Amino acid sequence: LGTYGALLKAKPYLADSFFILYGDIATNYNIKNGFNLFAKDDSDFLLVTRHTDHPEDSDLIKIDHENYITKIFREDEVQYPYAPISCTSLMFAKKESLKEFNSFNKPDIIKHFLKVNVKNLKIKSQLSHSYIKDIGTNKRYQQELKRLEVNLKEKNKIVFLDRDGTIIKNNENNDINKFKFADGAV
């Protein structure tokens, strides 16, 4: 049925908002935190995205300053340079956003539904630094097998702030009451 065809068949059994995880993904992504973020937003889909180390076979995205996805593409559809940010096959969705269509045999949710409807749906990106690896090929599976246990452990988190307007608006006096993130930084 394809990933989207199977989802449409399951539609009567889905909650109003739900999480999708492809079966060939190894991750320590915090689904509860992602769901809380999605619940606060008015988007139809929230795609967990990341910087990819294999853009040649990834669904890449372009985002605007509010993290809405404006384009979904493959590497061979654009000229370099582009940001190698890709879909991870982890996503949150609203049941009401799923629409029937007969354009494709075995439709894929990203390639045939989201890419085609990127202008009709509110699709947001959450750039994640969690461990998210596609282990859908034997080569990737064998590479990750050696590192899986280490990579699935909780990592320390770190935050970098600046004063020159890159991440926060210029705040030369270091006044916490005037602290504001620069547009698009978060």
C-alpha cells in the first residue's frame, strides 16, 4: 500500500493527533516532548528533521524563518549549495489532514503526499540533535550495530548564547529583562 496508503487504511483507528515512526529508524528521540511541542502548535504535520550524512538518498527540506517547510526535494532536483536538512521518518500528524487521492500506486507519505501538498498544508520542521539513524540498508545497519548501544544513551545538553545578534538580539548591557532571541534563531 505504500506508507501513505497504509496510513489512509488505518485512518478510522487513529487518534486526532498521532505519531509516525518508520520501522527502519534507530533513535533516542523523546516522543513525549515532541508531542507536547506539536500540541501547542497549529500545524497539520510536524516533521522531525536533522542534518543528514547521506543527502543523495534523503528527502531534503527548505524551511522559512518560522520553521515551516516550504519545499521538499531530492538532491538531484536542485543545485548545490543547499542545507542538507532531511526528513527523519519521525513525524506528528493530525488525522483531519489525511486526504484521499488516487494519483499514485503505493503512495509514499513524504514523496507523494507531503511534497505535493506542501503549499496546502501547514508542515513544520523540528530540527533535532537526537540520535536518529536510518538503518534501512544492510550497510547502514552494519555500521550502526557497532555504535548503537553508545548512541542510544542519554547525552549531555549544551546551549550557546551570543551578544552580537546571531542568536539573540544585540544586548550589549547584558540586561536579562531585554533578552530576546533573534528571528528564526530558535
